[in-house]
Amino acid sequence: MISKALVAASTKPMILSILVRGEDYGYQIIQRVKDISGGALEWSDNMLYPVLHRLAKDGFVVSRWRISDGGRLRKYYRLTDKGRAELETERSQWLDVHKALARLWEPVAARD
């Protein structure tokens, strides 16, 4: 099980990464996270929507109500240009963390 702190830290870059592929709505974002993580990450509505609202307040995403193909009214979210720039910042930071951890987790003999 992934710690709550790590899940919380990863929500912003994950949402931005999902939305860079196109407009999406809350439930579908939750499902994509579950699929991408192989079920290791299971988000709830109560966790997702406050993050989406904060991303909207910060100007990284915008939303609009739209009728889905199935005829349901859904709120769709899409990345703004500012959100795309933020995604690049997040990506760079996470890759730096990943590289540092990968080096720390190498066998000691491999670093000599």
C-alpha cells in the first residue's frame, strides 16, 4: 500500500499528466489513475475534487459542463497553457527525485 503522503504529493503531477492528453471528467480521471498504477493507487471523489478545484484556482485547469456521449451532464477539465508549463516543472522535479532515489538504491558495489 502506498502511503497517504506519497499519494498526496503525486496527485498534482498525475492529474496534469492525464489532462495533457485531453479533456476528461472526474470519474474517468480516477479510473485512469487506477489503471495506470495497476490498482496500486485508488483515488476517491473526496480526494480528487479538492485538487481539481485548487488546480483551477491556480489557473492550471479550466472546466466546463458538457453532455457526455451517453447523455449525462458531466464537468470536464482541461489543461491551460499555464498548466502545461506547470506540468513541465513538475516533471523535471519528479525526474530529479527519481534519479536521486535510483542512485541511492543502487547496490553499493555498483557505485564504486
